[in-house]
Amino acid sequence: MFEPAIRILHVVGCMDRGGVETWLIQMLRHTDRQRFQNDFLVHTARPCAFDGEIRSLGSRLIHCPAPRNLWSYSASLQSSLLEGRPYDIVHSHVDAFSGFVARFAKQAGVRARIVHSHNNTSRQRRKASVARKCYLALADRNIRRFATLGLAASPLAARALFGSKWESLNTCKRLYYGCDFEPFASPPNETPAGETPAGKAPAGTAEVRRELGLDQDDF
């Protein structure tokens, strides 16, 4: 019997060339798209670096207004979640605001709600204004109540978003990134001796080293 693909909605600020975004696009390239349908909800309407590739790989891009007004954001997010066949999983990558994403996804009936901590934001939290700390306290409460799973790229990232006792929580796990280093497997092509680049030829290793003032055997 045919089983429909598991539908996953990733919530991210935008899909430009950042660390989280690059990891997500690499994940999408290697995912079995017959089993998993990965779509992306972004908080911007401007074109971003990975938009074209996302669409070419069969995924949707959903534009949702920046989360300044929680009421309108909640309505827009829930409308997106309920469009067509409902999503099975919401995977949020927007730090503390993921607490609100998890809450709205719960209200929309999404059963699996993942909050992913990618950075150690402890310093920013300590220096936050009183108003910001109130916001963070509410967001953290939402994470505890509405997230069904917390993922973190490192113990420090986990502690920042899920608290110092995160290791004792069955709902929190550390997940190291799997990165594709294939683009770095081969050095750039050297410019053939005696040829002058026409301005568009890629710089060779030796040329780049000269520009940076590095000897050929420097690491």
C-alpha cells in the first residue's frame, strides 16, 4: 500500500547562506524525497540564495510575515499548517521564538513539534534588557510546554535554550551536524603557465596564496 510522505515544515528566518541554512539545504539534497516532504516557512518576502534550489528539489517556500505581531503571525502560521494535508512535524530553527512557533503548531493540531538550538546565546541572554528577559521567560515557558523534542548542536547551545538541566530531560537531545565537505575535496584549478586570465577565470591555489602573502607550504 502506498504511504504518503511524512510532511515536515522547517521554520527559519530566511534561506540565505548561513550555517543553519546551509545545513538544511545539504540535508534536503540527501533526503529521500519519496519518504519525506521538507518545506520551508520563512520570515521574509525577499528572494534568498537557496530559494531556487529548494523549489527545484520539490519543496515549497511559504512566506510568513516577520513575527512582530503575534496575533497575525499565529493566524498566518496556522493557515499555512492546515493548507492541504496537514503537516506531521514542525521543526523550528528561530531560537527563543521557537517557543511561540511550537505553541501555534500545537493549536493547529501538529503532533510533533521540534525546537532546535543552533547557537550558544547565553551571553546575549545575560545582557538582555528587562523587556527582553520577560519575552525570553515567556518563550522558554512555551518551549517547555509545547515542544515535543528539543535538539541542540552542542551542550552549550542546549544549555542556552533548554536550561542547565537539559541532560536530565527525556525530550532534549544533542544532534551534531552532518556536513557535506565534497565541495572542498579538490583544490581549485591552477591557471596554466603562460596564460593570462581574461578576468573571469577562477584563481588558482598559488595565485590566492600570493594575494594573501602566504608561502606555498604554509598550512
